[in-house]
Amino acid sequence: MQTTETQVEVSAEMEHHLELLRQAYRLPTTTAVLELLISTQIDRSVYEMTGIKPGPKLAVDNTQGRS
């Protein structure tokens, strides 16, 4: 699966809110917070359209390089 990276600018106030969420969820970056929020919204939309709740997700740490 090919993904693309998009750079966005946020206001100082939004950056502050993202940082608070990052600390609360103990995530490594504010980008991870955005990914979590987007994933949650997609899950909610799918549930609203289909009535099927998403199952558990496998956590994969892809931050470490392969040896």
C-alpha cells in the first residue's frame, strides 16, 4: 500500500492543543496525535454507515530500522 505524506500548518493554539493531547496519550509526536484522531474519526464514520464496530488493532512499531 502506497501512502503519501502531506505537510500542514497549524495555528499556535492548535499546536498547543495537540501537544496537550500528545502528553495525555503519551505519544511520541503531535503527528501521531493527528493520525490517532483521523483513525478514530474513520472508525466512527464506518460504524455510523455500517453499524459494525471496528475490532482491535495490531500495534506495529515501524519507527525502528530493519537490520
